[in-house]
Amino acid sequence: MDRTTKKMLAALAVLTVLVPLGLLATGETFGEWGAEEVKEKLGYVPHGIESLGSLWSAPIPDYSFPGAETFAESALAYIASAIIGVAICAGLLYIIGKKLTAGRSD
Amino acid sequence: MHIPDGYLGPYTIVATWLIMIPIWVYSARRLGRELRSRQVPLLALSAAFSFVIMMFNVPIPGGSTGHAVGGAIIGIVLGPWAAVISISVALVLQALMFGDGGITAIAANCFNMAVLMPFSAYYVYKIISGNSEVTSGRRTIAAAVAGYVSLTLAAAMTGFMFGIQPLLHRDAAGYPLYMPYGLSVTLPAMIIEHALGFSFLEAIVTALIFAYIQRADPSLLSYGRPSRA
């Protein structure tokens, strides 16, 4: 690995530790409301949002662990989620990239 | 900008999957042809970077929050085909593992953030750069504009997908079945939030990383140039 890549890896590590900053922003995101939020807005929940909203049970929903309540706990869960995400994304693409470029020297 | 399950109806879901499957297949082939072995660590880092940058929610006036995607810089440095694969991996992981974006909407979200974004960024960057030196300030500005334009476009397309739902799907009583708001609400909401807020963040992130690579190792910026070493 060359120097530039090492520095970028270091920058990524710093970003990963700093992700809890992203938790400080409170507020809604347009089009990403839960069923209750939609009900508050409209007085009803469209059938599709109600029936499909819980179609998938993600193992780590909203980058948080059950029982994480204080900011410190949420922050730790958020950092752990970032580490999992970074490890899987980077690991998977490293393996794909190595396979695709096997035998090349450029 | 991560569309959840339940917001897009079957027509849009099926259409976006039908569009995305050939794009993924072709992108993987192009990646296999174009990727240089020294770029492999960069490719791996790019997906991880996109994943992490999307976790940095920032507030904007009006009570809304959003984030940058990192799709522009990846499209510029690794090329748009590699970016399709890299950002798609991050988006699929977000949906499956963290429930961020719906699983039925994976294709729609990938089209907006992993296709439209890196491609528009790449072409905006190319057009503004012209024949300027790789290390020129003009290219840094080109990267910033590419970041701004590409995230705004991706947001507009997301708004479009949202807004056509009440036209396509209503129940017997006339109530919308999926995203309840029409284009007159969804387009301005998505475009204004991004054009006045998050797209500036994408522009800054893109320009900062681009300027760093310009100084540290400009040879990494050779994608799409005739003299590829």
C-alpha cells in the first residue's frame, strides 16, 4: 500500500470514530418517515406504507443496538455500526478487486 | 435520500429493478476491464468512505436532516462504472443490515445515488475540466461543481419517484397507497433541501478530497484520459 492510500485509510479511521457527530442532527428526513409520523401528518397511513414498512427486519436497525438509550450508548452503537459497515464494504470490494485484477501488474 | 419500503408502488419497484440489473452486470464487466491492480485499495476504501460519509447527518434550517453521499468523488477518481459497484455495495449493506433504505427500493436508491450521481458528476467534471492540467485549480472547481450538481440531480430523481406514486396507485376510495404527496410537493422538497443545503456539503467533500489527491498523487486522477499509464 502506498503513502497516499495509507493516509486515506487513516482519514477514514478518523471519520469512523467521529460518526456520532451525525447523531447530533435531530429532525426528520423528507420521505423517510415512519408510519406514526405519516399518521401525524395526514391523519391516516397509506396502505402500502403500513403493510410494507416492516417488510424487512434489519439485524441492526437504525445503526443502533437494543438498550442503547443515552447519547454515549447510541454513539458507541453508531461507531460500531460504522466499523461493521467499513469492514464489510472494504473487505468485499478488496476481494472483488483482487479477483478482477489477478495476474495484472499495473 | 434513502427511499424506505412502502413508499414506492409495484410499477416503480419493478421498473427500477429491470433497469438496475443490466446496469450492475455491465458495470461489473467494465470494472473488470478497467480496474488497475494498484487501484484495488482505493476501490475498497471508496465504498467504505461512501458508507461512513452517509452516516454524518447534518441539519439544515427548517428542521430537516440529510447527508452527503461521496458519489461524485468516486465517479471522478475511479470512473463511473467502478462507482456504480462501489456505491451499490454500500447502499445494499445499509438496506440489509441497518434498515436504511428499503429492500424493495434498493434498485431505486442505487439508480439515484450509485448511477445518476457518479455519471452526472463524471461528465460535469470532464466538461468543466476541458484540457486543463490534472493539478489545475480549474479541475478542483470542476470537482466541486460536479459534487453539487450530481447530488441535486439525484435528489430531484428521488423526488420524481416519490411524486409519481399518487398518480399511479390509489385505493378504491381515492387515497394514495404509497408516497402520499405528489410532484408539486416532492420535487420542491427534495430539490430545495439539497440545492440550498446538502449539495454544498457534497461539493466541499468532493473538492477537499480531489485537492488532496491532486497534491498527493495526481497519477490517481488519470481515469478517462488518453495517456493512461
